[in-house]
Amino acid sequence: MAKQSNAPKVVTRKHIARLERERRQVAIVRAVAIAAITIVVLLLGYGYLDQNYLQLQKPVAVVNGEKITLGRWQERVQLQRINLSNLYQQYQVFSQNFGMDTTQQQQEILSTLQIPEVLGQQVLDQMVNEALIRQEAEKRSISVSADEIEKAVQEAYGFYPNGTETPTITPTAFEYPTLTSRQLTLYPSTATPTKFASSTPEPTSTPDTSATATPTATTAPPTPTFVPEPATATATPYTVEGFKSEYEGTLKDFESYGISEATLRSVYEARILREKLMEVVGREVPTTEEQVWARHILVNTEDEARIVYNLVKDGSDFAKNAKEFSIDTGSAQSGGDLGWFGRGVMVPEFEDAAFSQPIGEIGEPVKTSFGYHIIQVLDRQELPLTPTQLEQKRQKAFDDWLAKAKEEATIDYPDLWKQNIPTAPAAAAAPR
């Protein structure tokens, strides 16, 4: 048997070079593997970050430099879907329990929910308006405090820590102008005009919409302006604990759809800010306006108008002819009396005649899309607006301001929102 040699192994330069090459190859492979893993992790991390943060920070609209982000807009769309779904279910209750015909309202809501682009555009327009209001409010030093938002939230839940407020009705004094002896001669049936022309008169069988604004008949309650509603239909809380419990339950329900408390409170803030700015803008509206007190006889054809015109011009009683010939049955029974009205109530042709005819004279027949009018102006004066009229004019002033602000604003609409419209919850799945 050969004897094993204990002589030390000789390491040659060639052997050392091969080991070095192998060590370098292992290091390179290890580095490549680590780099690959790092790249994969970074890509996954960026994808998550982009999907859950970066993408949500991209603008769906830029209003005078102020960004409306995709994330904020998506939450508002989902919130609007919940509100519409709840409203749809309320209309179903009205129909089933009270026999009210709410078919049209239900169909409109379903149509909106089923066409995401429509709802998305509505919410985007609303948020643009809110941005314009917020910017104008800042210019006028109008702000909303956290306490005001909290109070609005509490009241939405029927919780009044200091007790419910008792509304105080302060009657608005209004005196009709005293009529002259001439006017009493023109209109002897009463000493004062009996009414104001109203934007919502009682409907008649054949109302003349040229002389009285067309009433809008609906068998269901009007659609309210949306604010976040409690997501569960439980008893109204009247204690601090009850309110907090109800509110926390609502937050959990909304959070399941990705709607944060900050978004919910921002809606209340926007509503309060709008009300405050509207009040400021409304102060600039005059509380009086030139108004006309007139009566008319409406007929279908020019020949009929000429006959009636000649009758009243020759001294035949105006009120009697109105009752007999006028097709505006709403005013005919009161002798054609339309009461007092300001500009913007009647159709242009009728209004131009009423505000230009001399008092007492019976003007030539005036043609409108409703027929031919024989008009007599009984008086024309600068009169105070009724509370309803003043509120309507203040609302119009605010709407006009908002339209002008939007026209003058620099607003960009990236197409990003069209590919990211939330479609949940559906009508049947929304929290209640």
C-alpha cells in the first residue's frame, strides 16, 4: 500500500487566478440578483405608491391655480352616489306607503347612477363652483370655523346641545300705495290692488303663462341639495353619547367606500361658505324696484283683440269684458287684474308695454306667443320687495355672480377623471 504524502500542496499562480475569477463571478451573480430583486421591489412599491397616492394627487381640474385632485373628486362622486341611492329608496317609500307617484324622480336618479360620466361631470362642476366660492370668500375675509362645521354636523343628526332653536317670525311691514281718485275711477271694485304677481301662483285650468309665471306641479318632494346624510336610519340621537355613537357609525359606513371624515366635513364647510357669501352678495341687492299694477284681457286672434279693444275704448266695463272674453281664466275672474309685478316676470312684449304705457290708458293689442293682450296700466311705482321677491333676487344675484366668476376664471380640465369614475355603490348597495 502506497504511503500518503504529507508534503504541503503547492499553490500556483494559475490556481490563485482561477479562484479569483470564481470569486468575482459569484460576486457579480450576487450583485445582479440583489439588483433585480431591488428593482422588482421598487417597481412594486412605486406601483402601489402611484395607485394609492401619486395618482390620487393628480388634478382633475385646476381653478385659478387651485388643484382639485383625483382622490378628492372620487370621494365626492362616491358620496353623491350614496346620497342619490338613499334618495331613490326614500322615493320608493313615498310611493309604496303614501301612494305618491314618484316614478319620474326614481327614473331620473337611476339614469344618473347608470351613466357614470353624467354624475362625474356634475360633481366636478360642483367642486369647481366650490373652489370659486372659496377663492372669493378668501378675498372678502369670509371663513368658516371648526365650531361652525361641528354645529352643522350635529344639527344634521338632530342633535342640539343647547336646545332646538325656536324660529322667530318677524312680519315685514308693507303698505300698498294710496290710490288717487283717478285710479279709483279706473278700478272701482277695490280700494287697493288685491295681490302681487307671484312666481308661484295657484294653477288654473288654462293659465296664461305670459301674464303669470307657469306653476310647476309635482307629486313628489323636490330633490334636496346634497349634504352627507347619516348612513344608517336609526333613531335620532338626543344625547352627546348618542350623537357620537351615531356619527362614528356613519364614519365607518362611509369609510368602507373610501370616503374620509375630512371629505364629509368639507361638504358642510362648502355649504356654510356658500351661504355666507350669498348673504354678503345679497346685501348689494336693492330692496325696492319699479313695479306695475295692470290688468289685461287675453284673446286668441287679432280680430277678437280688435273687437274687445274697441269695446273697452268706447267705455265698456274692462272687468266685465275680461270675465267674458279673456282666455286667461286665472285673472279673468278678477276682472283681468294681475296685481303688482316687476321686471322679469312677464314675457318681453307684455313687459315692454306694461312699463311704457301711460297710467290709465288702454293700449293697442299686444301680440305674444300666447295670443293678443289688451292691457291697462293702473299704476306704476317704486315699491319694496316682498320677502319672497327679495330672496329670489338675492339668489339670482348670487347665481349671476357665480356664472360671471366661472366665465372669467382660468379653468383647466385634464381628461384624467373620465377614466377613473367610481361606479360604486349601486342603488341597492348604498348604506342607509
